Amino acid sequence: MKLFLSLCLAATAIAAPPSLTEIAPRGAQQGKTLTVTLSGRDLAEGSKILSTLPAIFTPLTPTMKGLTYLLELKADAPPGVYPIRVQNPNGLSNILFFTVGTFPEISESETPNNSLATAEFIKATPVTLNGTLKGPDRDYYRIAGKLNQRLVFEVEARRSGSAIDSVLELHDEKGTLLARNENAPGLGTDSRIDYTFPRDGNFYLSLHDVRFSKQDQNFYRLKIGTFAYPEAIFPLGGRHGETVEFEFSSRKSGITKTTVKLPETGAFTTLAMPGSPTLPFPIALTDAADIINGRIAKPGQIDRYPIKVTPGEVLLIELLCREIGTSRLDALVTLYDAKTQKKLTAVGDQPPVIDLFNPSLIGRIQGDPVINFTVPADTAEITLAVEDLARRGGPEFGYRLSIRKQATEFLVSASPAYLNVPRGGTVQVAVNLDRRGYDGEVHATIPNLPKGWHAAGGFIAPEILDSTGARSGSRSGVITVTADPDAELPTTDFKVVAEGGGLKRTAAGSGAVIDVAAGTGLPDASSTDRQKAFTAPWLNIAMPAALTNPPAAALSVKQIKRTEMAEGDAFDFEWTITTKNPGLAMPTNIAVNAPGAKDLRTIDMKPTAKGAPTGTFRVTTTKSTAAATYDFIVSANLTVDGNRETIFSQAIPWAVSNKEVSSK
């Protein structure tokens, strides 16, 4: 999905790339016209909006709070979550999200509403209320209920790009708890209460973050009304271009079916339940024809699949469920010998980081199961079993199972989500491998760069068992991206492509990354309170890039000598910093990193003279440094106008021919 441009680019350069911290409000009803303010840093007047939001942005006079626009939403704008970022002459901003809904919208009152006594009165429904939670905050809302009246209270937070992990509670006028929900089926960490009032009277809804955490993105959207909603979707995806019937299920409204033709490209798409105001579900897309769509429909259910095998062949078994964002399945996958029923291997049965009896939290930091399995001798058939780790089941416990007979595989991811590259400067792209049976060397590149752009590095050494029997664990690398002073502006997203062992894989973009800070509500935040950052791969954005102002200085490094030693090699390098600022203070040392290289030491770091823009250093290896191609990643910190600025050299590939270490 490509972002369209809605405003003209300003010609005035600013000091740093733009950064968005807030959009107010966070959403609006279809067809409405409203004023929207974008807040952040280095937001120049005349910045252009990049968004897929079906709307017209008209710039208004900026305020002290930020850039202000008249937003005219189209009447047929599909409900959903849309990305918004800005671009100006000094680069791209991060993405924040704006939600289109179907209900009238209001904003939380500025008057404190942190108790039953100060609860804000909801005058009419249906309505969507935009609010925020500031750390140890509880927001209370009063509803005048009627006998046998049914209302649905639904939070849109994490699904809309907020870091809030919501809890909803419904009380009567005495404070008695009537209903509570933390993680509703189909909503991930968002909440929903469906309640029928037993009498006329005042009822009180409270909302807070489960960890009472302080988050930068702390907004929520509270939807109140009488409406149908899905709790699960099945299947969880389909093949590109295929016409598929999907089933939405709900304990309240039953089953709703819809048939759609899936997009021809992309790793994800989204699909809404017909007639429901609830946000659409993400669903997975693939070209593979052998995906099994399954579901643990009842508590304690175990799905078993017989597989004919040949001794010595390798199976790659992948199960996709929670990572899609719609399934609640914490999958345990076990392989048995079909003849003897002997357990051969299992994935997913490691103890979770929190109490098993709080299963709503399990899987927040765990991935879905992957097994790379070599068939033992005298085995002609195995049985694959899929179950929920907590023995749960229901419509929302779906999965997608892939069983492939092949020896090796790897997946690749890259960050950051977008690049701002200074003219005449260099930035870094981190590359990470998910090795799924392939332990060999991988080289990652960014192909088809515009004129004046250069990529270097990207070498990821093989995983090996060294002379001590330790596994090297080589799964990360760095690509440096450099733009010449006269480089052309990019017209398409960059893509990271990794190759090795005859495999070629393209990194899937995260779309956006919104950090989720650790909370203070639990005693050990380091182990029990971690949550993954919010990402949006369903945007199908690779890695947008832009040019920014030149850096304060440029760093170049060259190898000047290599010396063979008894147990390793020594590499001598020279660095040079060039700048047009004669008063810029030079660093006394620089930082050197070589991803994946074991027993690497950097010594003899020194400038050629005090305050000199040049210097030398030596890097040594040992017999435990595997024979492979590595990258030196070199950076230096400068102080510019009282602020720290980090500059990078292009990656320097270097080869180790150590014969003491051999590949596994």
C-alpha cells in the first residue's frame, strides 16, 4: 500500500527531520468535517501530509500546539485505522494513526473524572468518546440505564496505535462491580463489555490501564452503543487473488459470512464484519497452496494430522496464530512417532513468563511455533498434534498450519520503519534473521537504489559450533545507506533483500513502530511486564526513505594493514572526519562494531594528534572467530550546538580465513 500526497512541499529547510507525538482528535465519524492538530517537533509550516485516509487536508494557520488542518472526511470512508505522517525538506516523520468510525464523536471533558462522584455524564448513545489515560489514572463515565436496555462498551486503543492496555469495569451507584473485561475475544489487549441493565438507574463505567503505566501514546476511543460485533474470524487468511468465504462469529449475534476476493499482493489485508461498526480484522496473505486452516473449537481439543515421511528428510513446520493479531491460541505443537506414539519433539511447551492461570497475558512476548525436524531412522509416519497450552478452545482459537518437506529456510526483518538519510551522510539499517533450519552465511542488500544512493555491508556470518562447542548465534547484520550530496529523491520504498543457500527473501516492513513502556503495577517489570511494541505490518509498507540536511561532518574509514598472527589476525584501520565547520571539536575515539564476529577486540584507538580529525585503531580476532565475511560498522559522536550528533562511515566488509573454526 502506498501513501498518497495531499499537500505541497515547502521550500524552507529545518534543522531536523519532523517527529509526530500527537494527533488531536484521534478519530472522527464518516463524512464529518473537523479541525485536526498535529503536534510534535520540527514541524515546518507547509509540511505535506502522507496518508491513505479518504479525506481532504486543508492547512490552517499553525497554532502553539502544532500544525492545524481542516479535515474533510468522505461520506463513504470505510471504518478503520489509517496512517498519517508528514514530510518536509528535512525528511519523513514517524507514523501515527487516525481512526474513522460510524458513531458521533465527543472528547473527554477537561474536568477531572477520576471517581464515581466526578464521573462524566454520557448524554446520548451511540457515541465514540476520545480520551486519554495519564499513568495511574482512572476515567469514570455515568450512563443513565433503562430496564432491559442492552449496551456494548468497546475500547479502541492498542488496535488504533495506542500503548494503553485497557481494563473496563461497570459499577452500580454503590460502586458494586457488575462486569469487568481486560482482553475481549478478537480485540487483542482491548476491552469490551456487553451488558443488559436490570433496572432503571445510574451506572458507572471505569477505564484504566491494566499496569497503570505511563505511555507516550496514551489515548483511547470508547465506543458505546447497541451493535453487533465479531469475536472471531475464520479462516485467518488466504491466498493472493483467491475468492474466499470468511466466517465472523459472536456469542451474541451468531455467525455472519462474507465472500471476498483477496488482494494480489501484500502479506496482510484487513476485513470488517458486514454491518458492524467494529474495526476490521487483519488477515494473512500468502502464495502457498498447502496451508491448513484449523481451529481448536472446544476446550481441551487436540487436532492431529498424520504425515507420511522418509527417514532423514527434513520437515519445516510453521503454525501462525497469535502473530496475526486475531487468534487467542497459545499453540503447543507436538510430533509423535505414529507407530510407537513416542514423543519426538515439541514447541510451545516452555514455561511462560507469567502464571499459566492468567492465560490472557501469555504469548504477548512469545512467537508462534516453528519446528525444523529431521525424521529419525525407521520412521515412516509421524503424527502432528496442535492444542492450546492452557487447554482452552472456541471460535477465536484459529490457526494456519504449514508443513513443508525441505531442509532450510529463513525469514528476514529490517528496521527502522523508515529512513532519513542526510545528503552526503550515512545511516544504518539493522537486519535480523529468523533462522528456520538454514545456518549458512547470508548477505542482505537494498537493490534498485536511486542515482546517488549507495548500500554497503549486510553480511551475516553462518551459525557454527566453534572449537569449544558453543553455538555462534549469528542472526543480525547492518547495512549502511549513503546518499551523495546530489542524490536523487526516492520515488519508491526501499526493500531489504537477503540471500543465502539458494534462498532469497524480502524483509517485511513493520509499517510503524510504537513503543509500549513497562508499567509500574507489577513488582518486576523486567520479567513480568514486558509487551511487544505495536507494529502495523498490515499497512504493507516496506521502508520509505527521504533526504535530509547534510550532517555536521562525514566519517570515512579505510583498512591500511592486515597482519597474520598465531591465533587470529590483526586489522589496522585509519579514520578521517571531514567538516566545513572549522570550530567543530573532534572526538578522541570512535566506536567499532562487527556483528556476529566472536572474540573481536578493538585496541590502540588514538587520534594522530590531539584534536586531529584523523586517527587509527586495530581490530584483532582469535581462533574462535569463524571463517566468514563480516562488516565493520564505525561511528563517531560529535557535539553540535550543544547537542550530540552521531555520524557513520559506510560499512567495511572484511574476511576472516581462520582454519581453526569450521562450519557445522
